[in-house]
Amino acid sequence: MTFDGKEEVGFYQAVVLKSGLKLYAKTGIRPNRAWTPTAMMKLARSITGKPLKARDYEGAVAALQVWIDEQVAARQAKEE
């Protein structure tokens, strides 16, 4: 799978963010210095368009997974 263009980079960003939120939720370790819990949740809200509570990391992971699944399905429909 290649990531060309703004939409593709946004898809990759969502996948990486989901992984970072899972890491933080399970261990309390931030993926990097810039990814504070607040910044990660703000980006998750921006990507999914859903209102997420401040510390609902698992909910954000689930919402991102739904969004990612929708994007994959749309891609596959587009390729057919």
C-alpha cells in the first residue's frame, strides 16, 4: 500500500495515532515528546469528527479503528 497525497498521509497519521494512543493507554508511555495525551485526543477528535472525552483513550482507539475500517472499505470499493 502506498501513501500518495494528503488523504493518504491522513490515513497513515490515523493508523500511527491509534497505535500511540494504545501505547499510552496500556503503559502511560508517550510515543514522543510532542504527543501529549491532550494533543493525541485533539487529533483523534479532528480525524474522527466524534466528541471524545478527555481521557477516553480506549474510546479514541475504537473510534479511530472504525474510521480506518471505513477508509479501507472506501478504497477497496474505489479500486473495484
